[in-house]
Amino acid sequence: MPASRDILRIGNAQGFWGDSGDAPARLVAQQPDLDYLTLDYLAEVSMSILARQRERDPHARFPRDFLGVVASLAPVWRSGRRLRIVTNAGGLNPRACATATAKILHDAGCHGLRIGVVTGDDVLAQLRAGTTDAFDHLENGKSISTVLPDLITANAYLGAASIVEALSRGADLVIAGRIADPSLTVGPCLHHFRWSTDDFDRIAGATVAGHLIECGVQVTGGISTDWLSVPDVQNIGFPVVEVSRDGSCVVTKPPGTGGRVDRGTVAEQLVYEIGDPEKYLSPDATVSFTEIALAEEGQDRIRVHGARGRAPPSTYKVSATYRSGYRAAGTLVICGRNAVEKAQRCGQIMLDRLAAAGMTPQRSLVECLGAGQIVKCDRPADRLEVVLRIAVADPRQKVVEQFTRELSPLITAGPQGVTGYAEGRPVVRDAIGYWPTLIDRAAVRTQVVMMEV
């Protein structure tokens, strides 16, 4: 069913890289009137994973799970149904992702489709060429000079403008790299409704709609406060927003699916990771959440309206990563009386041994999981079993390697009740640091390239 003039139906079937691989095909089958499908693969940790993969294999620069999704949706396009996809699955190389996508579609007989490739989010060269006081750490204010030689990626959170351009040029699939999560939804709305780029109240509403569905099933009951009461959670439905011309929307899910859409699930996702509710910063608008209202409109239907917008910031946020040395972590299960005290002592033994060898790690963490260290609880010392987790990180590889050799001796030298060493010796891994910063919009040059299948 084509989009009506006043309603645009957008579903999201990937909340993160690693989400359910068959969810996109299921959602498309369950919601036949869907106009757009958004797929969100990138988080800060995702960029770190891609950076590590690229170090080992220059071709592994985008979430290859996306290619399986494309193959699963090929029958939809082959049937003649119009379905548009907007995704950030391009990772660190949108062109390579688009080329691989085009081959899958071509081999599946999906001829005539157009792919819009959005590039320009890679700003590593700008960070390397900038003055050392231009890209301070957004949270602690440190100078980028401390990590400049070790930078490996830097990607700006682009907005919806390039998505609109690709759609205007006939793209059936828009493949980008680092795009701000809500912008995946804002782009189709701007294109469909022909809003002006300074129509900030409407854009704010679309931004809220995108924010509500960007994490997939979190808005339909996943990780909700009342999760134990969420019905049929094993078949939880992915979300759909019905966006109106005025920027308001209805949050819903396909009929017959599990999960729940009510004021509680929507409100919890609404305030998820927003920072200042009066000044939610997006590349497309600065959004005020303070006047947003939620209204029930039937079963699993919540209307969201009242977002207010003003001009977006003059900068883009940048997610940069850098080599920060090496890391390793290991676990032991310790049970019996005084389990917490035993675990704490085992952790201290390992750190003492490293210190005695002149190899005190730069950073270390000893956790007794189950003893109230993450979620405080009464009388944690009475716990009869805990998981000791100890992790270290250091610029010196030999320090981390020495740490990995200190865990297994505790199996016989530690307290009675030690078990759970099935994973073997901890593995030394490269450590990737995260550097958030800002870049002037004028320094970022985006480009849209079209590919024909």
C-alpha cells in the first residue's frame, strides 16, 4: 500500500549490530503497509569493533550481517512491492557495503533497484590536520594531542539531508555510515512531506519518532520495567511509527505479535539517553521534550505529540577511536561460605603478584558479581556463590600477558570452592579507546553516489 499524503509508516527492525537477523523480513511480512524500513547497526562500541576488524582485514569495514538481511528481503522486491530501506550499515565503508549489496540483489533477480550511498562522515583527516586544541574530549576536556598519533577512526554524526537527497534521486536503499540514529527516520519524513529544513517543530516531531524506534523492541516492551508481565515476549514485535504531516506520530507494532505498546513502554524509551530534555541535540534540530504528551489511541497504539524544535547546533558530534594498548579479563566462580571475601582476596592476590613483578597495570577492575556491587542489596557478604571477574588494561603488552598467566594458579592455590574455569586462560586483546568531540559543520563534506542494480 503506498503512503498516503498525510501518514508515513516507518518501521525499525534493527536496534543494534547483533539484533535479530530475521526481524526485518518478519516485520515486512507482518506489516504489509510499511513504507520505509530503518536498520540501525552503529553504536560507539560498533565503531570500535569495526576498527579492530579493519586492523586485521581491510575489507571488514561494515556489519556484514546486513548482507544476510538484504538476501532475506530480496523476495519482497522481486514481487514488485515498493519498500525503501534507510540504514547506517555502511559502517566504515559505505561504498563497499553498497557494492556487496548490489551483487546480492542482482544475483537474486532484483533488477532496477537504486542504491544511494552516503559518504563524508569519515573526518579522520580533519582531526589529524586540525590544531591540537580544536578537538578536545567532549566529556573530560583533554587535548586530542594525547591520542593524536593513535587515532584510527573518526566519524561525524550526519543528519538527514543526505538521506533526503538520495531518496529524491530515486534510491530504494540508502546506505550510509555514521548517521545520527533519529535521522534515519527524519530523512524519509522530510522527503515525503516536503517539509522545509527550518520547519523545526515538525522535524522535532520526526526526531522524537526516530528516537522512539531507534532501539528496536525497547519501545515495545523489551527491557521495560514491567518486563516480566510483557505478553508473548518470545515473539516480541518490532516497532512502527505512523508519522503525520504535522510531525506527530502513533507508535505501534504489527497485530498478532508479542510485546506491548503502552504509555509505560513509550515513556521509558522517550527518556532513554536524551540528556537535557529541553535541549536534545540532533543534526536536524534541537528538540524540547518538555511539552511532549502521550495519549492512548487503542490497543498497542500511543499517539505522541507536542515536540518543539529550534535550529540544530553549528557542530556535528564526532565518535573517534584510538589504540589504547592491550586488555584482558578472566572469571572464576567461587562458592561456599565467605564466597565474597574469598573472591575479593583472589582478586587482590593477582594484583599483588603483578606488582611484585614490577608490572602493575595502568587500569584494573575486580568485581564480585552477585555480591551487590552492581545493584546494591542487603547482606551481600552472605552470598554463597559469586563470579569473580578481574580485568586489566595497559599500554604494555607484557603486563597484560603476565596477568593472563596469574589466573589459573588460583584453581589450586586459591580457596576451596573455586570452579568455572572452562574458558581457559584469558586472551590478550587490543584495547580501543573512545574519543567523543565536536567538529564544525562547514568542515564536513558529504556526498551521495547512486548505484543501479
